[in-house]
Amino acid sequence: MKLDDIRSMEQRLGEIDEELCSPRTLKNPSLIRSLTEERAGLARILDTVREIREIGSSLEEMRQFTGDEDQELASMASGEIPLLENRLAALEHRMKTLLIPPDPNDRRDVIIEIRSGTGGEEAALFAADVYRMYTNYAQKMGWSHEVFSSSESERGGFKEITFSLRGQGVYSRMKFEAGVHRVQRVPETETSGRIHTSACTVAVLPEAEEVEIDINPEELRIDVFRSSGPGGQSVNTTDSAVRITHLPTGLVVSCQDEKSQHKNRMKAMKVLRSRLLALAQEEELSKRAQARKSMVGSGDRSAKIRTYNFPQGRVTDHRIHLSLHSLRDILGGDLDQVIDPLIEAEQERLLAEVSSAGE
């Protein structure tokens, strides 16, 4: 890294510290979070730069000692050099990773939509399994979750469910879950013991803030109706459920889980804003179609990303050809063993792009 770059980072670090103390910033929680995360990123880079310099200096000193007349000192230096070289290589790799341009969505909370796909009632039951997997993982990570809307099936599964996850680094990890999740197992209703294949789709939307997406009220059609449960039976005696149609795009959002029409409308608008943000970002990404296809966490809900095979107790992530024989643990919320390798694969891809761009 060039000296000018380091000085610019140190200067920016000082500017952030001043901004964090200003009355204007203290009144803006969103700005505080953004500045704090930027500061943490710069601090990690500068700390790594200092470590590289210190290790480099120690390595140079040890190399000089190898020619010393004191054989014991020379031997000690020779033994120390490989350790320092390995440490230096690890730090340099870490530096390259830290210099990868961050995904601007990584600091956002998410709205997740799970919909049952092929497989009828079994697909709805699997959609409920995936929902529980995510809520268990959220609990493990210390994230909060809130259901926005849901449609239950006759046997307690979900035809679809929309919910939010909020906390530190939610999108940075959950973005890899978008796509088709496939299950292979013997359904409860199957008497012959035949294995069925079902699926559900997962969409992971970065949550949009109200000021980011300007929605013209005249471009919305808002319908209210009575909430319904499995089989279509009414579960509320008032018209509290809300359906919002965004006329320019045709996007439709419904919310009926709250008893208050006002609360359902607020939740539906939150989902609509996030869908519109995702749509705008999709259009931007489509301009770089080739790069998008290579992304591990592209968010393409039509791509089959993972298979959960119950007879073999195996989970396979098709994007990185990863197979793990810990299906119960993963469905129980131990998703780090899948997500961590996906993050590593994405970082390697981005590192390769950065390296090729610098050549």
C-alpha cells in the first residue's frame, strides 16, 4: 500500500472521530452506525499495516543475524525466519481481503421471503423447516426477527412467509441464502416410503430506509380485506389486512398478521420499499451481467443453490460443491458451517478480480 493511501486513511479516521462527536451526528442513529462501521474498517486496515511493518522489520533483523559469528544466535534467527515469513504472508493476504470494496448492503438488515415451490403440501412443510432454520440461526447470532406476513398450509407448513432479521452484519451473511432450496425425503403422507423431491424459494432483500426510496402515493393501489387462515377461513372480523400494489412496477405486497390495519400497512410499505430497492440494484447489476453470474451470493431466486437430503443426512451447496453430513445440525440453525465457506469462496473470487484489475 502506498504511503499516500495510508496518510489519507489516517486523515479520514480523524475526520470520522470529529464527526462522531458533532451534535448533528448524535441526532442521527443511522449516520452513527455508518460512521462507526467505516471507522472500524479503516482501523482494521491501519492496524494490519502496522503489523506488516513490525513483522517486516523483525524479519530483516533476523536475516542479518543468520550471518552472525555467534552460532547460537545465528541458529535462533534461522529458526525464527520461517515463522515470521508465514506470519507476514498471512498478514499480506489479510490486507488484500480488507482492501476488497465492501458490499454497500452488508450493513443492512434484511427482509426474507420464503415461498413453497414444487411439491405441494410437502414443499410448504419444508418452507416451515427453512423458516425455523433461519430463526434458530438468528437467535444464535443475537439477531431479532419479526414476521410481516404469512400464509399457512393445511398441515402447518407455509405457502409463504415474509419476515425481517435485524442485527450486526445480517445481510453480509444471509445474502448467500437467496435461491432455490431443495429437499429430498419421505413425506409424512407417503405410505410406500418413496422419497419425494420438493423445493422452496428464498429471497433476501436488503431492508430499505424510508428516505432511500421515494414512493408516490398516487402510484399505489391499497386494498383492505379480512385476514384468513389455512383453508381460507376468516380469522378476523374487521378489514385489517392490507394489500398494496405499486402500479408502475406491478409489485404486490400483502400483510395480515397484525390486528391493526395501520400496522399491517406500515409493514407492507416496508416490504415494498425493500423490493423496490432490490429491483433498482438488480437493474444496476444487470449492466454487469457476466460478473453477476459469477457471484456466489447473487440473490438469484431461480438458481438451485442447496439440497437437503434426509436419507443420507447430507446438505450440499451446489455453488461451491460443498457436502456436509450434518443435516440435522444445519436445519437446527448451525448455518455457519455452510455460510463461512461461501464467504471464503466469494472473497477469493473478489481477490482474483482485484488482482487482475491491478495487472
